[in-house]
Amino acid sequence: MRLLNTSTLTLTEFVGEQAPQYAILSHTWSDGEVLFQDLQEGGGSSTTKAGWSKVLAACRLAQAQSYSWIWIDTCCIDKSSSSELSEAINSMFKWYRDAKICFAYLADVPYSEPGTDECAAALAGSRWFTRGWTLQELLAPSSLDFYSSEWRRIASRPFLADGIQRTTGIDAAYLSGYSLKNASVAARMSWASGRETTRVEDMAYCLLGIFDVNLPLIYGEGKKAFRRLQEAILRQIDDQSLFAWGPIDEGNSSGVLDNRAYPLLAEDPSWFRGSGDIVPFRPRGIETRLHVAHDGVTITSPLWKRNPSSWVKRPSSVYLAPLQCQKKNNVLNSIAIRLCSLADGDEGEGGVGNSPLPCYRFSLLLLTVPMTAWKKESLLSTFLYFNSRERLRAGGVMDRQGCVIRTLPRETQTREMFSPDLGLLNTMTIIPFTKRLVRSYGLGAPIVIRLASSLRRDLALVLQYQYMSMTNSDGDAISFPPVPGWMINRVVVIPSGSTIKDVAILCQEESEQWTPE
């Protein structure tokens, strides 16, 4: 690693265990940061940058506490070297952990008396608590002090732990030295669910140290980085809570179960937003492990068979698969995911021959089942595909959700269809669901189909799915299920010189005027 001398403001590289005791800075980036190249050029150009005062203040603070060396990410990494950047990102958690003291500089928090409501509100609103990279900088250091925009010490992490817990959802125990390994994978993911990074890939890379895994950096791969992170976690941590993302229906009696294929792994940490209180457990007398392949993972679970599904072409069955995790305050039940099998025929209560039962995730919702389900004699081996949609297409089992046009007037044919949600498409046997319009009271994006006829001018069939609103038990909060429950359809004349895209856009604009009143 490369350290900055707090007296001479020069950089020195240390290899392996040779590094001296050092302080470390945690902050959020802004315009005009001092970079590695600025210091290499003799420091002349760096002194004119806006970030120079931050470097000087951090060095003075370290000197005042008898530290001759400090690590600052902006200038201690040569980001023009991809190999050095990769090594630094994979080592960063360790560097923060090994530092003797970490200074968390909150540039947007003016000093106020610690312990007051004013101080708590200022801390809760700081940008520092919204960035992806600062999560490991909050958790890794053995000693962490917070500083205001004037570089006045606010308080230590343990002193502020309760307030930080309210702001971040991180249990105060993990802010006071409790090992992160005691937190479930789902809980750790939830800590990042409200955070952001400038680059999509960094939302995965900033979590490497949180899970103690390593990955090569591939900028440009987008959200694939987060999938690679989860696959690496599966190989290293035997924790099924990684699959416990989505809303939880603890009553196991949801009015609407969305019969839809979902990926096994989340697309980003925001999918774990409600998973902060999930904890792992080990059923007594039962030893199971995850086995990871390139296209999925094998788990062992006491599958609960549900009624056959009518949503897929070939015979299949729907199951509840209890996972080895539960809500912290619901110790009598374990969390379960809904699965649909891909096996031909009715496989009964076993797998396919001696092979694991092939399945894919079949609902966004998490359900709960009694802990008594975990009996050794009821365990089944199940293979869960990572990418269910690709597997369904490859196996000829299509995700058949939507509506069908059963009949058309004589001499009429469907030519093409357009939706602002789906784009321009050829007509389909099954018209898929479209996303609910945020600014409309439950209406989905319109689908417009051209009806061509040799007997009359072309017409447009306008289809719109209606998501039925629901209220909570108190009647003061409205929500919508993940799948629609109704349709609103009509036939209109396509105006002269207009396209079905024009009709769809006009219909969507009209829909977005349909407000709750």
C-alpha cells in the first residue's frame, strides 16, 4: 500500500507487513480532489485544487495524534493503473480495519453539541451515510471518530451507535465491535440497500470486504458485477438468506401471489431493503450445504408441494421451499420461497431419479412456514436456476402471463403492437403484463395493437392492465399487488397520419391524468 507522510506530504510505498502505524481518512468525493498524479508532479498543481485543504487538515489531525502516515483514497491510489486499482479495491476493507484510527470527515455537517437533536438530525442527513463506499469505512475500522465540516471532533462511533442504527438500519452491536460474520448475508445486503455509487459496478465492488470475498474488476459489465458478487458469496458463505429478498407475507395467506418467473439472485442491494432483521439458523441434527454450479445452486430443503400450476406449458408443480433463515422476532417459523419445478410429468414427492429437482423461483413474495417442517426424512435436493427466464426459453417452458385475443371480426388481422413499456413488437399469442404507471392510479402502460382489415380503415385495439389497489388494516396506506387483477380495453380509430406509437403515447398521457381522487 502507498501512504502519505503527514509532514513532508510525499508518498511512500510499503509492501506486505512493512507498513507502519497509520491513520486513514473516510470522506465523500467532490470536485477538485487531489489525485495521485498531482502529488507526483511535485505538489504545485495540487495546492490550487479545492481538495488540497482537506488533505492538509487530515494530515494535521493525524500529526496531532502522533501519526506520521495517513492513507487517503484520492491520492494514495494510482487509478490510471487497472491492476493497482483492482488490488486496492480488493484490499480496502483490510486497510481500513488495520488503521489505528479512522477520521470520518462529514463535509456537509456543521458542528453542534453531540447528543443534541440538532446534532442527530445533521448526522442523519449527511451524504456520507448514503454512499456505497462509506459502508465499509463505517464498519471496518477498529476506531472511528466523526468530524464536522470545520474539522471539529463530533464523537466516536460507539457514542453515536444508536443514532447511526436509526439512520442506517445497522444493529448497534456491529458498530461496537461485534463481528460482521454474525450478521446474515441478507442483513448485510440490506445495509447497502439505500446507498448509491457513481458507477453501477461499484455497488458490488464496495461490498467485497463486507463479505470477505475477492473479485476481479470488470468495469463495463454493469449489474453483472452484483451477480458475480453473490455467486462468490455462495461459494464462501453457506447462508441461504441470500435468497431471502422480497416482501414477506408472514401470514402465508397473501391475496395475490404473482405467478411469475424471477431470478434467484437479486439485481442490486435495493432488493434486500426489507431483509435487515433476517437471521440464519441451523436445524438441529440436519447438515446441509449449498453447492454452486455455473447456472444455479443446489439446496436441500423440506419442500412443501402446492397445487399444480396452469401457467406453464408442460406439467409442473409449485412448491414452498423453506430456507435456513427466519425473521429475528419470529422464531417459530422459517422463511420460504415459492418454486416451480421444471421436471417432466408429476415427479411426486421426490426428485428426478437421483438428480436434484430442477426448479426456478416463481414469486416475488417470501412466505413463512413452521419450523417443524425441518425434519430429516422430508428433505429433498433441489437445483435452483440463477436465470429462470433463460432456462424457461431454452427448455420450451415460456413464462405465459398476460391475456389472449380469442376472436377477431371477419377479414381482420393483427399486424403489430406497441407499448411505451415494451416498445414495438410483432403480435404475440399471449400479450404480456406491462408495468404499472407510477403517475396513474393503478393502470399499466397501454398496449396498442393494429387491427388491419380489407373492408375498413385500420383500427387500434388498446389494452390496459389494471392493478387493483389495496389498503392496510388501518386504512391509511395504499399499495398495489405485483400483478394486475383486471383489464380496461377499447377500440379506437387511428387518426390519419398517426401511428400506433402515437396512439399509445396519447393513451398513456390520458392514463396519467387518472389520479386517486
